[in-house]
Amino acid sequence: MVMQGKSTKDLIDQHSKHAISARLSSATEHSYLGDFVLGAIDGTITTFAVVSGVTGADLQSQIALVLGLANLAADGFSMAVGNYLRVKSDRQIIERARKIEEQHIELVPEGEKEEVRQIFKRKGLDGQILEEVVKTITNNKKQWVDTMLTEELGLRVESPDPMRAAFTTFISFCIIGFVPLIPFVVMSPANHDQLFLVSSLLTGVAFFTIGFFKGKILQRSAILSAFETFFVGGAASIIAYSIGLFAKGLL
């Protein structure tokens, strides 16, 4: 069966010796596209929620701009810090596990070799081939530790840089999250309904585009992902607008 969107020729090309080597080399490099998409989705949803809430409450358009910009700065920073701490924590878990495995290799090398032996025996290796694999891996301490981290503990050896992950999230949150506020900057504040309509259209395009690229990154149906993100963002906006209407009745 040929994978969706890929012809047999594409698959053959992707499994050439050069393509496989390039793909395996890049597999250890972290992509920050996921951080960008996450920040973009959250930034757009929360900013448009502010616009929807202000519009629902029938407040001045300047309030939507002020609250929206404050949201971009504060929530964007908060999200970036949260992502930084998450990535840093993941790194610390890997570093701690590495130190423990290094200590085990120093103290009980034969026991650690036996762990490697049993790991690859479960993969179907046996006899002389199994012993050669164990010998090759345990002759290089870093390779030995990396094998234990990935095969025994299920950890990914390579991890993203916390600062780059945080910066990527913050930038995407602020840039894409600014889209719902564009009409409030370039258009006259006199017509609230027109401002909200244009903001809604721009935000819808942003949701659809973000979802489309998210689907591409996750290798899912890009169109399905686009509509999914569009409806999730729309649902959040409806909730915010409804709360604005309710608050308006209390004022």
C-alpha cells in the first residue's frame, strides 16, 4: 500500500542510501516548528478571545487594542517561560539518568553488559552476532550510555535548547497573535461591527493556515487539521463573546 500523498517513486527516492543517511542524521536535530505552531495557535486564540469579549460587552474598540497588546506581552512571556522550564526539566531528567547509567557502568559493568545483551536478544539477535553487538556497544562508553537511555529508559538523547524553544514560542505568539488586532490599528475605531468582522476574517484565515501547517508537520491530513484548528479557535471565540454579552448585562 502506498502512503497517502506519496507515490511509489517518491518512496523509492526517500529510501536511497543518501536519503536514508540524511534522514537519520537530521533525526537527532530538534525542530522548533512545533514550538512555533503551539505559540501561534495559543496567541491567536487568546488575542481574538479578548477582541470577542470586548465586542460582546460593547466596549470601546480602544479597549480591545489595549487589552490585546497587554495579552500578547504578558501571556506570550508566560507561555515562553513555561516552555523554557518544561524543556529545561526534560534536559535535567536526561542528564540525571545519564549520570546514573555512567555510575552503574563503573560499579557493575558486567550487569550493564547483561542488560544490553537482553535488550538486543529481545530484538531477535542470538549467538555470536549478539555477542558482537554487545561488544561493539560496550566498547564505547558514550554509545553504551546512550543505548541504555534510549532502549532501557525510553528517553530521547538529544533535546532542544530551552532558550531557543522559549524564544520561538514567544515570537510566534506575538507575531501571529497580533493578527486579530490589525484592524484596530489600521482602521477607524468608529464602526465596531466592521472592526470585529474584519478581525474575525483575518483570524479565521490565521487559524486555517496554522492548522494546515500543523497537519503538515504532524504528517496528518492538512485540510482536516486546518478545519480542526479553525473550529477550536472559533469555539473559544464564541465562549469569550458570550461572556462579554453576559458581562454587558451586569454593567
